[in-house]
Amino acid sequence: MKIALIQFKPTFLDLDKNLERAAGILESISADIAVFPELFLSGYTFADETQVRNGAFPFEEGPQRAPLLRISREKSMAVCGGYAEIDGRDLYNSAFFMANGRLVGNYRKVHLFNREKLYFKPGDKGFEVFDYQGATMGMMICFDWLFPEAARSLALKGAQVILHPANLVLPYCQQAMFARALENRVFIITVNRVGTETAEAESNTFTGQSQIVSPKGGYLVRMSKDQEQVENVSIDP
Ligand code: ACM
């Protein structure tokens, strides 16, 4: 199974531009699964709830839906990435998995980090797995890494591959995933963003170093700390 890790730097709240760039990258690569970071269409460092609402959409009506579903069908390439989801009045920090022109999975982040708690509701659907190309897949998002129960819950449900879109700011996750992968015997694909974003109350510098850790604790790839980058890595779940 060929995995494309797309270490990306979105332009804050410019959904159209981010989507166009993301689609351009997807058109230029071939993989079984392409993985983007958390909140890759909106950016991360919101100053207030209005900004989150400006960057959020219901999956069924979002601008990403038509182009990314089309690419997933035409290129037989599943696409996973994080987005700000709105459901009624509620906001979630979510990740989608689309394949063959349809939505296969949608995960709502359970463990919210820092100021995310001001805007987003914690995920209300738990940790679910789904099949793709004969392998059992699960998703978690960024700060879920700190809670061993997230990866464990997915592994106990049979996950062989965990997709992990992230906007990491602390320096620990990339090492911690060694243990998560080894103790659960899973591949963990962490795709982080790069760059710095500043809002009134907060400044975040994201730590890059997107990576795959194998069930034997091998780092199959480790990307740069501060550059956008695309890497293709084969795994055998
Ligand atoms: C994070 O969960 N984005 C740090």
C-alpha cells in the first residue's frame, strides 16, 4: 500500500486557495492513500469563534467535496485530511477519509488541545475503523496522541493502520508514536503541518517531521521540521 504524506502549510482562512493547492498536489502524485494535516483547508490559530465558523463546513456541502471526491475516483487514490466541521450549530475538529468517489470515514477529534476547547465540541462518535484495500484503518487527530487509549481503542477494534493528521506544536509526539506503534502493533502515519500562525491570544509554530512508524518501531520516513514536502512510502499492513 503506497502512502503519500503531504506536509502542508495552509494560508489561514483561504479555503479556496488551500483547496486548489491541495488538489494540484494530488493531481501530480500517485498513491493508494494521500494524507494531509489537521485543519489543512482552514489553518489552525483562530482568534475567535467567528473565524472558526468562517473556516467550517458540513462535510456534505463543503467546497472540498466535489474536487477531492472526483480525484479519489479518477486516480483510485483515497484522500484523508482534517477540516473544521459544522453540524447544526456545533463545531468539530474532524478528519475525513474518502475513496472511490465517496466518503468512507469521518472522525471527530476527542481530545481537544488548549484553545480548541473554546470553539470545538469534543468528538461524540468515538474511535471507529473501516476497511480499505483489505486493511483495517482508523483515524485519530493530533493531540489524541497523548492519550494511549486513542490508539489502543483503534487497535482493539482491529486497526492495522492509523492515519493521524496533526498540527503539532509540542516536541514530543514524533517520539511518543514509537511506543504507540510498537505496543499496538500498528502502522501510524502522522502528517503534520509547518509554519507559524499568530492570532491575538496565541502564536503557534508547527513542528513538521511528518512520519510513518511501523509495528516494529521503525521510522519509515521522517520529514523536515519546516518545509512543505511530499513523500511516498510503501507499507504492507
Ligand atoms: C493539536 O492537537 N493540534 C496540538
